Amino acid sequence: MAGGNGGGTRCAVLIGPYQSGKTTLFEALLHATGAIERTGSVTAGNTVGDAAAEARKRHASTELAIGSGSFLGDTWTFIDTPGSVEFFQEARNACMVADIAIVVVDSEAQKLPAVAPALKFLDEHRIPRVVFLNKIDNTNDTVRDLMAMLQDASDQPLALRHVPIREGESITGYADLVSERAYAYSSDGPSTLIPLPDTAIDRQQEAREELLETLADFDDELMEKVLEEVEIDKSELYTHLAQALQDAALVPVLIGAGEQGYGIQRLLKLLRHETPGHSESAARRGVEPDGGAVAQVFKTLHAQHMGKLSFVRLWRGAVRDGETLNGVRVSGMNTILGTRYDKISSAEAGDVVAFGRMEGVLTGNLLTAAGEVPDGALAWPEVLAPVYSRAISASNRNDEVKLSGALQRLCEEDPSIAISHNAAMGELVVFGQGDTQILVLAERLSNRFNLAVAARAPRVPYKETIRKTVEQHARHKKQSGGHGQFGDIKVKIKPLSRGSGFEFIDSVVGGSVPRNYIPSVEDGVKDYMKRGPLGFEVVDLSVELYDGQHHSVDSSDMAFKTAARIAMSEGLPKCNPVLLEPVLHVRISIPNDATARIQRIISGRRGQILGFQAKEGWKGWDEVEANIPESEVQDLIIEIRSVTMGAGTYEWSFDHLAELSGRLADEVVAQRNNPEA
């Protein structure tokens, strides 16, 4: 089954690590398919991708880019995605609507570990993929070594399709292992056919045998031919390779250099003949071929002059501008080329287009005329869990309401960003994937919403508790004409075991405190516990109301609530208060060559290592478990990524509160009670 076009537009997503050259390759593919007249340069800032101000500033992608073209009569849409792990959500979302992923990797061995999360995601979702070993003209490593490292990161077997031809230290061309033809790279056009150099014959034959053996694992008849050394027809090989790729059972590996235009035609020809069509991809996502229109949203954008745009892949059927999907009218329909949008009146199955002003529609939604998810359709993958946070505030306090609305829109654009109002700490906290993502968020607020913001580390939600039991008498008495105020109580304050929370006991007898005033005493106690003598919420204690006095005229709910606050404010400092810091359970995933360094990092952050083991399903990876104070985790992801080429990550959950004393506790209390110091 060579070629899975089926008549509709096919879609390829470019995914891979930071600085692997995806945007340059994207530009080369758009040029080769006639979408653009000439290729731009990332450093010059004139590419179709990386058009946003935040991307141009960094010479790196911060959001996906889309463009379509034609190759040998077939229509293609290419989606370029950011390489930074902090924007990996964009790449994941795009992969879910693609027919094939082009995994772009730098041909330097030391950079290859960073590709593992992308390959693992593609493996998990059975997305067909091809690996493009980019910058092959500058590598000092052998393709054999690079293949071995890549295979460690891939669940599916890799199949090298080209071997490089070297002249001295330079790579000048390649030999195709299926067609058994050799080509010389050309800087001003397609590669040219050349005789296979004698120096490359042995390597070409060896690599071809490896390819045949790998492919034979999927077909008994082919295996028999290989074992009997029967010559295999090239068209039969192409058919087997196409089927294995479309089944996501085999990963072809090509070589090239996007910046020089090397290997682009070979890549496009492989895509044309071996990529499944949109109907096969829809079936993989659980969408049957028959029925009305089904579109899937994979990106939301709030454009400055166009309003909300929902980027969709149309799985089946056709949609016309003005139709209603999921109860919302499609108000405008556009094709996409970078930041250029061209109006169209309708879209067909396979197309990637932007629907206008579909309020309430979110990334991942399936859109149908009836608004119902088709039977059997697979759920959208969960968003990435946050690993970094910052407290954010508007520089102008009058912009706080505007800030909240702008953040909500940006969270729609990137679902891996979340916001939370921390009432206890009085902060608006943004959760995300790293410091660069939060910086880009701040720049978008400025560039698109004219909002200046400040960001800082969020306050740690320390608590406090007590170690000692105390009995306290408190009286609130006030007389100032008319009814006065009178409330008199006696309470016993005692500590509880960690995690017990708060307990209020009413043991009053004889009516010394009337029943109707007892809830007010409890309210006064709770009110004071919001900020105890050290400045933090008080937890894990019991307050017993056992006696008191009242006045038939002057007693009131307010008087007894005030008396309770007085009792707590005078009693708690005598109870030997102690600071409690939150401790998180952290599970860190890293390549195993970084395990020892991660353990040292944990120890340096006052962490307790609980153990480590091989990460299930991840060859060459470890998982380290530890308990680490929350104050030490806030920038942990930065250090993890610095020792793992950006590949490492972690998950966390609250574990317990632990006592904190000494100099660190004194500093925390001083900062809480004098934040300007």
C-alpha cells in the first residue's frame, strides 16, 4: 500500500529538540512545495515560522507555524513546532492531528538524549514518524553511532534509509539503500545522481542488509527471501516499508541539512509515497470514515486584529463558512501561512484551516454539527503537569482586572499554562513549564495586551503550629453609652498530631456561656488562626471552651468573637509556636547517566532521597524519588534540565508538613512580618 493519500491534504508536523533546525527545514519544505518564493533565515528574522516578536527576539520558536504547498500533485500542510521543552505542549497538540511526524534531530551525539520525550510521546500514540538527521554536513559523529543512540530512545525499530558519502572529512552526498543509487549534494538545486564511490560500497551493502533484516521481522515471506539471499524487487521493498511506517511499527531515518537544502527532495518523496492519508489518521483517532463533518481543534490563538482563531484539522466531511459546529457559528474561515490568513468559503476533509470567533471552543475539542463526540473517538491527551511557577502582578494596579482576562486568553492558547488565585498568600500565581515560558507570557501580555507585569517567586505557604498546652482566660468588656460589649471565656489550647487539622470542643456546663454564643467563640478562634504569632496560618491544634461569663444585656456574638481572638492572641505565643514548611514528594525522570548528579542536587536542596529505579518503559532512564521542601523546588526544573540537555523532568505532590527551626525559620518569619526589609 504505497502512499496513503486518498485524495485529501496530508499533514506533516516537524518536532524535535531545541536548535535541531526545524524552522530552517520547515522553510526549505515550504520553498520546495511552492508555498514561498525563497527561503528565509532564522538569524535574519524573515522566516514564515518564528514570526512572533517573542520568537524573533530569541531566534527560536515560541509557538507553532503552519504552511501548505504542493509536491508532485499532492497537497501538503506542514506544521513547525517549538523545540524548547517549555513549549512542548504545542508540539504534542500538533502531533495529534498530523498524518506523520518528522522528528528533526541534530547530528551531534551529545544532543540526542533531548529527543527521548518526543519519541516516547509518538510511540505512546502510535503516530507514524520519520527521523531526519539534520546538519549532517557538520557532524563529527558516525551515523552508525547516532543510530545506536537514537534506537535507545525509540520503542520502535529504526530503519536507516541513507548512508552518507564522505570525501575526506566532508559529507558530500548519500547512497539510498532501497534504490541503491548514489547522489551528490548540490547547494543550488536538487541532488545529482552519481556512481557509488568505491569507498562507500562496503558500508552501503552492510547497511542495506541491516535494513532488509529489520524489515523482514514484519513479514515471514520477506524473511524467507532474505535468509535464502533471494534478490528482492525494489517495488516490493517500498511496499513493505510504506506499510510498516503507516502502522507506526518502523521508523525510517534519513539524513540531510535543511539550511543547505540537502535531502529535502528525498524527504518529500518518502513522505509522498509512504505517509498515510487523513482517513487512516482519522481512524487512528477513532473517527469512522462515514458521517457528517468532524473537525478537531489543535491550537487556539487570540489574534490582535482577528479575534479568536481555532486552528482545526478536518477529519471527515466538509464545512462551509457560517455553519454551526458544537452550537457555535463559524464566523470566518482561513487558510494559514505563518501569520498570513486568506479567507476561504469552505474546507474539505484533510484540510488544516482556522475557524473564526468560536467562543467557548477549546484546544482538543472535536467539532460536529450535532455537537456530540463521535462514538469511539479517542480522548485528547492530558496537558503537561506544571513544573515551574511565578507570582505575577500588573505594574499598574488599575490593570488587575484586565490582567486576569488577558491571562485567561493566553491559557487558552497554551493549555500547559494555568493560573491560580492564592487567597492565603494574596497572589496570582502562574504555573507552567519553565522560566522562558513565563518570560514569553509576560512579553505577550506587553506586546498584545499593552500590559506591563512583574513576576517573582511565589510565596511558600508555610504554616505554624504549637508544641505546648496552655489555658487562657480572656475578657472583652467595653462600655460607651447604650448597650456595651461583654464576653468572657476560658479556653484550653493544646497541640494535635501532624495532619489532624483543627478541633473545637465545647465543654461548657451550667450555661456560663450561652449556647447561642458558642459558635461565635469558634468563629473568633478560626479568624485568629488565619495568621498566628509567627505570621502564618495555624494548624494541628485543639481549642476547648470550658468556662466563661456573660451579661444579660451587654453580651453579643461580636463580644464573644472578640474575646476568642483575644484568648488566641494572648495564649498562642505561650504555646511554644513552631514554623511548618510544606514538603513535596518528587519523582524525577532523567537519563541514567545523570542520576548521580541529580542525587547531589537533591541533597543540596535539603531533600531526602527515598530511592531510585529504572523508569518503566524508558530504556536508559531512571526515576529518582525524594521528599524536598517546597521552597527548594521552585526552580528545580532549571537545574534538572541543565544536567540532562533539557530532557529531564519531574512530577510532584504535597506530602507533609515538617518543622523548620533555626536560622532558616528566623529568616522566613522575618520576611513574612517585614516583607520590605
